[in-house]
Amino acid sequence: MITECNEDNINQVFDYIGDDYEKCLYLYIDLRKYGLTNENFSVWIQYDGNEICGLISQYHNGIQIYSKNHDLIYEELLEFIKDKNPTVISGMGDILLPIRDEFADYSETLGSVAKLTELKYPPDPNAYSAPMDELDEIAKLLVQEDNLGKHTGYDLLYQQLCERKKDNFGRNFISRDENNDIICHAATYAELPELAVVSGVMTSFQYRGKGFSKGTLAALCDQLLSEGKVVFSYFHIPPAIKMHQGVGFKEIGKWMKFKKEI
């Protein structure tokens, strides 16, 4: 049985996740941050009898799936997902692997979720946290990349960036060249007082391969660490793996994502 989470069982959800939040970071952080008050965010609980066997969250057009004991009832789950018709479906690899064939019309990505264990790369001193009036320029940059914003589209991406900034839920670090064009971007896409998830690392084509990504990401991470936050990230392409390792991230698990082509 799948039921929508409400105030009566929200503590049950947190008890179910416990210390396993690293495997459902966005679900956990969004629920901690917004509770059930954000119209763009919802959580459902799957029960097997009286016991929770899985959680499903939806933020805008993306769904995340989590199961602590890998005992989801997949037939019921698939009906639920197909009814929601999300643009993106994500979760730990061992959770989504059994249903990958059901989403043949989605592109598939297998990557890593990692934790910053030591800041190994010097922060770029010219990188800074962009103010609200620069988010439009950042959104236009990110939608050019398939893996960062193209599937979301400019309007929704810009809305999400503004929401995160307004709610102190995200920040966007950028560095610029002498013409004031953006060289590199790195961001937090979710934050709590004690932890943050970084993402959206992108370097302009003409500056790639020169260490700007590592410097900008390191500047963002340096600020987060100074605030006492534990820092996580998701990545999958070889250059991103090398960059994150160079900054000081270590993999804690495999992450899978299905993305509908638009």
C-alpha cells in the first residue's frame, strides 16, 4: 500500500531513514527543510503490512525512491511511478536496477554519490557566491548542458535556482574572466545547517581542462566546511570523477537516474 505522508507519520519516516540518509539525500534534506508545506514537494510511504518498505518523494517533476532494506513492492511501485509520469527518476543503483527495463524510453545514467573527506585542492580566490540577479545568466548557461539543465528547461531551472536562493537552500558559486563572462559554476542544490549537496559544476568550453572546475568547486566546499557542513556530491562522467577525487571526495555508493528525453 502506498499512502501520502502527513504530519501524523512524518516522524515515522525520519525514524525509518535513521542514519541511512546518505542514500536518499534529496528526499531527506527536502523533508527536513520544507516538511510537507511546499506545494512542489511530496512524500509517499509504501507499506508491506504495517511495516514501511519504501519511500517515494517528488520535487517538481523528479521522483526519488528509497528503501532501507531493499524490500520494495515493485509491481505497486511501477504503477505509482507511471501514473506520476516524472521527467526524472533517481535512487541508489541497487534500488532501481530491478526496474530499469520498465523505462526503456528514458535515458539511463549510473554514477556515484560521494562524500568530501578532505579538501585537497586550493580554492579559487576569485570565485564568489552569485547574488539573485545573476541567477538568470547562470540558468541560461546550465541549460546548454545535457546533464545539468537541458532536461529541466530554462523556466523551471531558473524557478528552482531562485527558490533555493530565497530559502537559503542553495547557493551558486561562479568565477568570471576579464570580459565578465562566466568561466565556471558550482552550486549547492540542497542544504541543511549540518550538510549540503553540491552539483551543477560546469566550465565554459574554452576554459575546460585548466583546473577551473576544481578551483571553483573547492571554493564552494571551503565555505561549506567553514560553516560546519558535511558535503556530498553526485557525479558520473570520467572528467567529473577525476575532478571530485582531486578536490577530496570519496565514493560511498552507486547512484542511478532515468531521464525522459524531451
